[in-house]
Amino acid sequence: MLNRMATDMRDKRLGGRLRKIAERAGLTTYVLAAELGLSQGQISKIFNGKRKISQVNLIKALALANATPEETDGLLRLLNPEGGDLDESTWVAIRAVERDHMIGAVMAAEEEAKTITYFAALMVPGLIQTAAYARAQMEADGVSPADARRWVAERIGRRNILERRENPVHLVAYFHEGVLRTVIGDISVMIEQLEYLIELQTKLDNVTIRVVPFAAGKTPLQDGQRLVIESPDAAPLVHSDLHYVGLFLEDPALVERTTLQMAVLNEKALDAAKSAAFIANIISEWR
């Protein structure tokens, strides 16, 4: 009985805090319901502590609301007061040291991959960033110069998986138009980055760049970066970067859902040739 009361109290505290964070961000129950695949009634019950929210949906909701790392950490602890992940197939990283470990795991998975599919909704993926773009991004995020130098070198080194002679990884990268037009650093940094994307696709048969233009309208996965890693000897993995929170998903149902969402992007995106021309037009606009 006491355990039940404690659980009910936690659910009410979590729902109340989530509602305030959502209201602060101007997120209505209609918008949250659409993004999380729930009904407005279910969202209202979550806010009132009468329905539990899954860990993945909680993180997505907090990412949509631009919650701070402290807010995210606090609500995840309310959801799972015993510590650890609620679902063993979901690895959540919030703090910097956890995210460092997760990035190391992503890099290890990339090394063994046969195919990598990205959807870039926020920024150019680290694997195919130029050094100048990576430095500018880290500077904007407040990364120390020493850490920035180390991380830039790591990102440049990761390209080897695309260019190695034996079994290079096949990369398909979908870019939301907003990523290509958001200036990181300055215009010269962006021109170099966009030219590099065209060069990669031209030089390497195993790299395909696809643009999802604004004209395509609302698309799945716009709340953050998504990465699907497929390997010959392991089940597919999904890595998500949502605001300050990193997620590594192995659950087959979640992986399948992401794969289906990528298929929708495939329908909405320009083909490789039109995408290269689209990127070249943006470069021309800036020159």
C-alpha cells in the first residue's frame, strides 16, 4: 500500500513538472500527442499523474520542450527511482562523461557497420563534418579548446570507415534543408562544408547524400539526429541525439519504427543528383 502511494506521488510530481516544462515551451497536448503517437487524453492523464509515460517518450517530450539537462535528469530519476535503465535495451546518456562513453560506443559500432543511415535534423553528422565546421560547432557549444582539438581529430579520423579499401561502410545521409542553411561559424565555413558533402558523394560510390527540402513539409524524426547502424554480425542499432540527451536503442520494435520512418524520408527526399544540385544552389546564394 505504501509503495503504491509512493508510486502515485512520483507519477503526479513527474506529470506536473512535465506539464510546466511543456507549457513553458508552448507545447500543447495536441502537439505532444502527435509527436509521441498518443492521444490528447493520454497526454492529459500523464500530466495528471494518472498514466505512466515510457522512458523513450519522456525523453522525446523533454527534447521537444528544450528541457535543461538538470530537468531531464530529475524527471528520469522520478520515472526510475531505483536507478539504471527501465529498459535494458535503452541506454540513456545525459552527463558529459556518459555522452563521451556513448560516442565511443557509436564509433565502435560504426567500425563494424555495413550500412549507416543518418537523418540530420539539427547539424551535419560528425562523421562527415569538416574540421572548421566541427570546431565552430564546439565553440558555439562552449567546449574547451583542448577538448575541441581532441574531438575534431577524432571526427576526422572516423572518415576512414568510408574510404578504407576493404569493406567501406555504405553511408546514406538525409539532410533537412534547415541544417544546410543554418550558419555554423560563418559563411566560409558553411561553403566549405557543403562543398565537402558534394565532393564526398562524387568521389565515393558508397556515399549518398539526400536533401529533404522545406517544401516536403513535416517529416518524421525532426526532433533530433538519428543514426541507424546495420552490421553483418549484429542486430541493427539506433542512436538518437535529442537536445542534451543521447539514446542508444536496441529494442527490435523501436529499431523497426525508426527504419520505417527512414523509409518515409526516402520518399520525401530529393534523389542524389537533385540533392547535389540543391546544395550547389545554396552555395551559389552565399557567394
